[in-house]
Amino acid sequence: MSEEYPDDDDVVADDESVDEGEVLYAESGGAWWVVAIGPVLCLIVLITEIIGGGRLHWPALLVFALVIGGFSLVQVYAARTHVSMMLTERSLRQGAQTILLDEITEVFPENNSPEPQKWESAPALGELSAVPRRRKGVGIKMTNGKLAQAWARDVDHFRSELTQAHQAIELGLGPRKRAPHPDDD
């Protein structure tokens, strides 16, 4: 692998305890309601058969509902695992990979020129081979000199939050202290 790109050594272990601070930006990657689409459509077909009279195909519809629901369940689970992301005041999680913000030396601005920037061909953070569909990349440079792309759906909002969080880390500002909640003892 080229010296410019991050590798698995840049990943923070999940068992490390880090005060991540407040969540600044997050995307779930997939919505659970999608799992219900197939079974609901099968139910509608069953109701139509009941109302219309004639032979009911409930065993076949039940099998279809289970198969479609099962495939949808697997897809949503995979999306929530590999395409979810969360930016906190101290860390950035992209899929299953988490990096600390102090490992980032630069957040590149949006490329408005027709010439591609070097970071645009860098690998995406996370375990995916590229920036996920319907998401756009934000170029970052790591402390080890490697380039990578962080990604999000609302890339402008994400870039703004990432840049501000990175600047706060560079200035040595820790996580904001939240006011205690009245219910906390």
C-alpha cells in the first residue's frame, strides 16, 4: 500500500475508553422501516385476495414475506454497520473504523476547480473500498502523511463540523462541558 493512504494501524481499538464529547454529526447508514416494506406488500396482496374471493395463497405469501424481510434485514444491518458514521468532539467513526481527530493534520476544502485534487483519489475511511453510494468525500491528511476521504451525505454540513472540531483539537480545547441535567444525581 502507498505511503499516502491510511492502513489498519490508524484504527482506534473499540475497547479503548475515550471521552469523545458531544456528537456533532451522525448518520445511521440505513433505516429499519425498510425491512417492513416486503412483508407489508405481501399482507396487502393477502388482503386483496381475501376481499376478491377465490383461492388464498397465504403459504406462498408468508414465504415471500419472510424471504424479502430477511434479505432487507441483512441489507439494513450491513448498511448500519458499514455506512454509518459519527463525528464527536474527539473522534470520527466511519463504518467500523474510528480515528481520533488529533490524528488529522488537515481537512481539505471543497474542490471547486475542474482539476481533480490528490485527496479525491485517496481511499475512503472505513472498511469499504470507496466512498459509499449517495455520499461525498471530504479530503483529510493524517499525521502520518497519508491522505484519506471521510464521507457523509450532507457533505457541506459534515465538512463544517469536522473542520471546527479539528480546529478545537488543534487549539487544545477539550469536549464542551454539558450542564448537568436536573435528573442527574
